[in-house]
Amino acid sequence: MPLYRLSPYLYVFCWIALAFLPYVFFANIIYVSLLFYFSGVGLYYSFVSITNKELPLYFKGLFLFVLVLMLYGLYLVILGDDVYWQASAQYVDKHHYLLWLMSSLLSSVPMYVFTSRGWIKERDMKIIFGIFLFACIYAYYGSLKFQMMQAKLLNSTQDEFTITCVYSFLGIIPLVLLFKKYRIIQFILLCVMFVYCVLGAKRGPVLIGGVSSIILIFSMFAQSSLKKKIAIALITAVFLGGMYIFINHQIESSPYFAMRVEQTMEGNTSRREEHSQRVLEYFSNATNLRQFAFGIGAQGTLSMNETFVHNDWIAILLEQGIFGLCLYIFYWLCFIYTWFKSRRNYDCFVGLGLLVFIGLGKTLFSMYYLPVTAEMVTSSGIYSISLGYFLARAFPQKETIQITIHKENDMESCHG
């Protein structure tokens, strides 16, 4: 096998390694090294992709958004200081802003190139999906075990917790489309992922994952015969009934889950509304004209709030101002436009539509463009791998593929 063909497998392997890292053997030097690797690979293939004329509009919006935020990050690295994260009682290294940004947003670019060049095929993605699904399940139990150990150290009797890592399941939901020839398997996979989202008691994944599953199920009807539509309808009824029974069972048997549901019904957002309100008040009343237009700078949220705001739109408004907010809106418009343009490939249209919905959901409930923990970086990486794959299937770089094939044929001729 040529050495350049190892690149996609090494890249995916490193993401798999990061998915297991927090629960097997977490070492900060390994974590930061992986972030540097993902950032470097993302930058390299971004440069490679820019030279291609057939690049979909999504990447143009992405590169502009990332470039501007990188300038903010470089300013922080050169002239700023490490920022204190009060809620976690630790300093955040100032260079992490750039690493988080590039690792999360640029990771779709290498996958786009690998898939366009034929180095990653559907069979490979099925294997990658299986490994990531196992990694997500392993992460759930690893996180649960860690929190139970912490509770024991604090002499707490609590045995149920909120498991943040279930956000990673959202990134692989669109890949269920790869198993369209086996509808039963698709339903089983959706059931497994939704069950873990519920067990994680994380309201964002439950809502986003549940709606995404329903959208995916309804997409199955479009290209099916009448007989298959009837079968899908029956399986859907069983699926929805089973989920309803399971959620009711959790409410009745799990006091913690029942409390989370009650909090949601009462509008309790775990202090997120409080943090958001504080940030918005600061932006409205304590910023000058320049800061209002261009923000107070990267990681500025931690300088006036005890933790991250967990809402991309509010965080960008404070840190990059009206200018940054407009750029973020432009990025999402490019994403949505690219999704609409993928209509000629139905599976990609559904997959990209799910990724648009999941991504927008994460901007409201979590962190889409700037994940600040290893768990959230993993979630962003898995999401980006799915995104890069579907973008390449919908908008392949035909010229690049042909050149690659010619080179391989020439090499084989030389060896022959």
C-alpha cells in the first residue's frame, strides 16, 4: 500500500484514540498532541481544497469564518494571557482556543478530500461507524464510572448523573443511512443510540436525537415501494411505542431522570439562562463602540462570567461582536445552501439535512464551533467526519479523483 494511502486511516485512528482517551489513560500531553495533529492536518487539507474549483459553498463560508476567528485566537496567543475558568478552578491555556477551533471545524475537510479521492469508501465508513458506536457506548460507561467514583470520594449516595459524552451519538446518527438495505438494522441502531441519550439524562441529545431519528425514519418512505412503506410504518409504530414506554419507565424508576424532565417542563435550564443573561447584559451595557462591533476578544466570556455560556450565538456576540455574529450567520447560510444543492443525491440530502439540524441544535444547547473538553472535542470530531463524508458524496472533486486514478495506473504500469 502506498504511504499516502495510510493518511486517512491514521487520521481516523487518531480520532478513535481520542474517543477512548479520557476513559482509558488520559494524559494531557497526548490530548494536546492529538489536537495539534488534527489542527495541522485540517490546515493542510484546507489549503489543498482551496485550489479546487469545484469546492462546495459550505467550505467557502467555513474557511472565512475560521480565518477570522483564528486572527482573534492569534491575538490572544501573542498578546493575551491564560484565562481563569472559575467554575472548574483552573487556567485555560491561551493556545487551546486555536486548537479547539481548528480541530472541531476543519476536521470535515480531510474527510472530504479522503472520500473524494476514493480513499474512504462506503464499506470503510460502515466500519468507522461501528467503531465510533462502540466508542460512544464505552464512553458512556466510562463517564458514569468516573462520576460514581467522584461521588464516593465525596461520601455522596448519588448513583445517577448527567453524562455529557452522549452528544457524540448525534454525530453518527446520519451514518445510519449507510445501512438503508437493512431497515431492521437501521431501527435497531436508532433505538440503541436514543436509549443511551435518554440514559445520559442530557436534555439536548434527547431532544435533538429524538427529532433526528424521526426525520431519518420518515426519509425511509420516500424511495420505498408500497409493500416496504407498510412494513416501515409498522416498524415505526413499534419503535415509537417502545421509546414512549422506555421514557415512561425511566420517569417512574429514575428519580434523577424524572427531576430532569420536571426541570425542563418548568423552564429550568441548569443556570444557562442566568449565564446567558449576564453575558447579554454585559454586552449591552459594559462595551464600548469598538467592542460592540468587534467583541471583547477570544475567551472573553471567561473574563466576565464564571464559565462558558453554552450558546454559540451569545458567545460569539460577546467575543467577536456584531461582526462575528454576521460571519456565523453567513457560515450557516452557506451550510444550508449547500444542503439544498445536494438534492440530486437523496441519501446525502437527508444526511446533510440531519447534520444541519444537529449542528444548529448544538449551537443552542452546547458548543458547536469551540468545544472546550476532550468529550466535546470528540463529539465535534465525529460530527465532522460524518459531514466530510456526506459532502464528498454529494459534491465529489471529480478532477482530483481522475488525477489520482491516473497516477495510480501510471505507477502500476511502471511496476508492471
